[in-house]
Amino acid sequence: MTVLITGGAGFIGSHVIRLFVEKYLDYEIINLDNLTYAGNLENLRDIEARPNYTFIKGDVNDALFIDKLFQRYKFDGVIHLAAESHVDRSIKDPLAFVKTNVIGTINLLNACKNSWNDDFENKRFYHISTDEVYGTLGQTGLFSETTPYDPNSPYSASKASSDHFVRAYGETYNLPYVITNCSNNYGENQFPEKLIPLFINNIIHNKPLPVYGDGNYTRDWLYVQDHAVAIDLVYHKGVNAETYNIGGFNEWKNIDLVKLLCKQMDTKLFRKEGSSEDLITYVKDRPGHDLRYAIDASKIKDKLGWEPSVTFEEGLEKTIEWYLDNKVWLNNVTSGQYQSYYENHYNN
Ligand code: NAD
Ligand code: TYD
């Protein structure tokens, strides 16, 4: 079995690659990633020399290159994670999200269609998507697999569009596919522009914690290694043309999450209780900010037996410990270009 995993040098992709490389010794795992600011081969140092693993630097937007890659490797399956993934960046540059998330996905779908040439036995295109395609919830209710799509940000609109193309290739060309829509992930290797690692980094450096709006926005948080386990399960056991929602049944208002993070950080850094909370600063809200995401993950539990393995408190503690143990990683990824992104975004 030769499996193409795209975006494997990024946050979630690196955990999926490690799980597959360590678990499936007889598979050939190809990691295709063009190493944007969010991709980092440091995330995979421990497994890069494994005989069942190959890294290829390449762009999903380059259709010719993708076709050649498929001719060379004859992939049995694709797990597609490569994407532009940050909502704030999508507000500044929507077209970059259309290119990678929509056109990049279509390039891969075309390559599968051409390479598999109607012989779909044991073939599968697995598209990794987000709960943000469903738009926003009010104070109650949960997203299920049948919730209508209603994306509000350029990021979620691009992911919704790519989901539709995957389904359309299934309907039109019988391409075997499966889609999962997951809630907010947190854990090791996440680029520190997203809420949790950004705030960990800022607490380490005693910098303000920029909470958007009133902080009463709600997200459903899942530990990244639990997501990787779900991806393994869906890739091997999921039913073609089905969607599965993945989430932690773990809703937190941003401000409550930030307070818990501050408390855990004070303990880990031997700081006076309450000192990190003093860094909380309310800043201008994100335009089009979705009020609440929450996943009903009962389908994947009932059909495939998946459940999160850690509580949020445990996962958050592991995450904080990892960032504190990997300060060189953190300094490397936040130096250079990221500094100007940060200043531009938070000073405007
Ligand atoms: P990430 O930004 O950390 O990583 C994305 C990876 O894709 C990087 O390694 C990057 O170099 C690579 N990439 C970007 N553009 C590329 C291109 N044109 N060609 C090849 N590689 C390219 O993202 P992530 O948080 O790991 O998310 C992975 C996937 O999971 C995305 O599709 C995202 O929409 C989805 N997702 C993320 C979350 C979350 O909370 N992070 C939740 C649900 C779904
Ligand atoms: P984020 O990690 O960007 O994920 P997403 O937008 O995909 O949910 O943001 C999580 C929540 O935290 C979201 O409600 C926006 C909020 N947030 C802040 O309050 N301040 C910040 O600096 C960032 C990056 C996010």
C-alpha cells in the first residue's frame, strides 16, 4: 500500500505521518508538503530516516508536478491535509486560500481520477476538513453531518468549496472518497499563530494575551493525537461517500480557556498565581467572528468506536510541557517573517 499524505510537515499532518509510519511498517508513506511558514521538517526528525517514509517538497497547486508524482508512485490512497489553515490570514489574503484549498484539492482529485482510471478497488481519497464549513451556532445545538454548509470566513468558504468538489468527483466520476469535519485541534507542533500556542508563547515572554472582542466565543477543542487516531480509523474503516464529524464534546468559551491556560502556565513556570491572567488584553474583534462551534461526534463513536482519549486538562498540560521543552522550535518558527505578520496583525 502506497499512501500519499499531503501537508505532513504541518501541525496535524506531522502527527498523522508519525502514527502511520510507526504503525504500518509495510506501507510506503509519501509526505508531500511545500513547506510554507506552517510546515516544518523539525516536526518529523524522529522518523525521517525510517525506510517506509519519504518526504517530497512540492506544491499541490502545480498540476503537472502532481500528475508526474502520481505516475511515479501509483498511490493507493491519499490523505489530504495540505491547506492554508488560519482564519485571520484568510481575511487578509482570500485568494491564497482559494488557490491552495480549492484548486490544490482539485489538482489532487484530477490526479487520482487519471491515475486510477476507473479501477477503484482498494483506492480512497480522504479529505480532511473542518467544522467551520457549517458556519456558526447560537448558544445551543450541535453540528451534525447533515447540518447545511454556511461558511462565514474566506478560510471556511474555501474548505466548504473543496468539500463540495470532493463530493462532486464522487458523484460524477465514482471516485471513492471520505470526508471528516473536525473541531479545533490543539497540541504539539501547532504554529504559534493559533490561540493556544500563541498564548503559551506570549505568557513565556510576558507579552499581552490579545483576546478578540469580549472573549465569549466558544470552540470545541480536541487533542491532536486523538484526531490522528480518528483519521487512521476513518481511512481504514470509514464507508465510501460518507462524512464523519470529529470533536471532543469539549466546549470552552475563549476567556475561560485562557484563564485555565494562565493557571496551568503559572504553575509550570513557578510564577505567582494570577500573574499570567494580568496579561489578558481585550483587542478589536475578528471580522465575521463565528460565535460558537460544537460537534456532535456520535456518528464516529457509534459506527467506528472512536472517542477522545484525554481530558482537556490533561491534553493542555501535555501541550504546555511540550512547548516549554521545545523553546528552540518555538523561537525558530517565531523569528523572521512571523514577527512582521504579528506586528502588522495585532497593531492594526
Ligand atoms: P497547518 O497550517 O499547520 O499545516 C498545513 C501544511 O500544509 C503545512 O505543512 C504547509 O507547508 C502545507 N501546505 C500549505 N500549502 C501547501 C501547498 N500549496 N502545497 C503543499 N503543501 C502545502 O494546518 P493544520 O492545522 O495541520 O491543518 C491541516 C488540515 O486540517 C487542513 O486541511 C485544515 O483545514 C484541517 N483542519 C485543521 C484544524 C485545526 O484546528 N488546526 C481543525 C480541523 C481541520
Ligand atoms: P484560532 O486558534 O485562530 O482558531 P479558529 O479561528 O479556527 O477557531 O482561534 C480560536 C478562537 O480564539 C477564535 O474564537 C478566535 C480567538 N482568538 C483570540 O481571541 N485571539 C487571538 O489572538 C487568536 C489567534 C484567536
